[in-house]
Amino acid sequence: MTSPNSPSSSPYPEGSAAFPHRHLTGMAKLQPWEIRFLLDEAEHWVEMNRKQIEKRDDRLHGLTIINAFFENSTRTLLSFEIAGKRLGADVVNMHAAQSSVKKGETLIDTAMTLNAMRADAIVIRHASSGAVQLIADKVDCPVLNAGDGRHEHPTQALLDALTIRRRKGHIEGQIVAICGDILHSRVARSNIIALSTLGAQVRVVGPPTLIPKDIELMGATPFTDMDAGIKDADVVMMLRLQNERMDGAFIPSPREYHMLYGLTPQRLEKAKPDALVMHPGPMNRGVEIVSSIADDPERSAVTEQVEMGVAVRMACLDVLTRKRRGVEGWQ
Ligand code: NCD
């Protein structure tokens, strides 16, 4: 593993030691080595986070990070905040409910305002797909996408990939079944891209109304039958029904949805005996997953995903601000 401050010892392609992107807006722009690089950097922070407080590293001391969240969030906002603070940065959270967005300010005006405050990194969550890129194009500092509409949620895909890599040893060749509301899920989209880029066999499982038509072009195999979709899977990733993004009836009823697509112990028997169960949260217990699986530490990686989230976000904040901090080899 590389040390975060010594890119010259990098095992990555010649001339590519420095991560070549200013922003992290999606997984679609990343090469396999770039994803692996971020995962390796995050691995370092997993170990550091488990150590004593005095061993912590404040390499982002003096930097200001703005978390601009125009949509609700619990774990993503908290984990970006903890990640920034653990690296010594000053972290400011902007909630849309208290901002001028409610007074009709355009996204561009908000972007220009954030830019004028001379943040060193801006983390954005927004309900509109593409909003994060729009802001990234207008500001001078790195922008990290914390979820934009149904488009992408790259740090979630990175933390999921890290969880799978740590639990299974590698990602290549793993059969990963992503189940539920694929159509409205930025988590599904970023995971399909990241995991297939890293060589996993990705399946998507859900009712035909919740599977995008062109999903095979993204590298995933669609299944509408849950038992067939999770058969022999190494990883079963459950997703919430994104009701807030639905503009009509996509499922007959939550009860029927649970009967057909809910993860129960009987259904999980179809997957590999050591299959890992994942969920990005928030979970709707009794709908897409039952509590006996969600709370089973042998099967469920849900809390580990949250832990990996902090490490991945520390890695992303560190890597994307190296140029600003003048880290050797990154200017
Ligand atoms: C996801 C999100 O916001 O896209 N949650 C998260 O980031 N942990 C998934 C969801 O809301 O269902």
C-alpha cells in the first residue's frame, strides 16, 4: 500500500502517481487503477481510525471544507463531517432548509457564493442529477459529489467496494446482486459502474418497472425474479424504494413488494452460503430487508459500510486537496 504522502512509491501506471482529477463527480470518469488507488488510500485511514486519538493526522489543518447539502442526509453528511474534522480541517455544514435556496436563489448564484468564500473543498448533495457537475464547473476548488438525484453517489460506491474487498479479499469475479429500486438509485448506478470496472459480475434484481431499460449497456445483467437474481451471489446489496423520486405507482403495495423482493432468511439461502448482505441505509425494515438479516453480524456488513464510509471520505478529501496543499509530486 502507498503512503498518502509518497506518491513516488506508487504501484500504479508510470506517470499516473498523482490522481488526475480535480473533482470527484462520479465513478464513470475513473479508470480501474484510480479506483484501486482511492481504495488503497482509504485502507490506510481504516487502520488510523482504529488507533488511539493521539496517533491521528491533521494534514488538512487550516483548510475549510463546506458540506452543502440540498437534500436530507444522515450518514453521508455526518461521515463527511467526521472525515474532514479527523484530518484537522474546519468543516462548515450548509443545510438547504436554512439557506437562500428556499428564497429562490439559483444554483449558479449559490455556487458563486460558495466560491467567493474560498473554500478548499466543497461537498455537495443535490436532488437534481447533474447539479454537482454544474457547480464543479463554476468553482475554483475540488468538488465532491455526495449524491446528485438518481445520477451518481461515488463515495458510496467506493465504500461499498472497500467493504467487499476487505470481506472477500478481492472484487474481481465476485457475483454481486443489487436488488430493489434500481431505476431511481444513484447508489445502484455508481456501484454498477465501479464494481463492473473492477471486474465483478453485476446483476440487478427488481420489478420490471424499477429496472432501467438500458441497464445491460452499463454492464449489469437484469433479473425480475428475486430467487434467480440472487442465486449463487457472493454479495447481496439491498436498496430502499426511493419513494421521493417516484412520480407514480411503480409497485402494487409495500406488502406485495416485500413478498416478491424482500430479503428473508429463506430467500437468502439461494445465495452462496457465505454471501455478504449490504445496504447503504436508510433501511426500511420489513420492506426490502427483515431485521433478522440486517442485524446479523455474520451476514450483514451494514455497520462496516458506515465505518468504511469515514475512511473513504478521508481518502477522497486528502487526495483531492493535495495539489492545493502543495504535496510533493502533486503540484
Ligand atoms: C443513499 C442515498 O442517499 O442515495 N443513502 C446514503 O447515502 N447512505 C441511499 C438511499 O437514500 O436510499
